[in-house]
Amino acid sequence: MTTQIAHRAFGPKQVEQLREIYDRARAVTTRYPESHVANKAARKLIDAFEAAARKEEASERWLSKVDPQGNA
């Protein structure tokens, strides 16, 4: 899902919320081991976001340009 496409489908507030969800899911995957239930759930979220991004234009993927920080 590119930023431009996301802005057409969602408003700026929803895009920001989706970005926050993605960022926190990335942070969870770095904090917990792969066998942890939180990591598994976060991985499913990330995979869903990235699958949507692959379906759209590959030129500007905002989901792949994040720098996860903090924790969920």
C-alpha cells in the first residue's frame, strides 16, 4: 500500500494509525523471540501489511521504510 494509494482509500488520520500499528508490530518482532505468541501475532500483521503493499505499485512503499522504535 503506497502512501498515495493509502491516502485515497483512507484519510490522513487513518493512514497515520495504520503506520503506528505497523511500527509497533515491527518493534514487537525485535523484542520477543520468534516462538513467543506476541511475535507470531505481530508477524501476521506485518505480513498482511506487506502483502497489501506488494499488490500496489512497488515504487513507494511507506511500510518498508519504517524505523521501529518503542514497544507495543
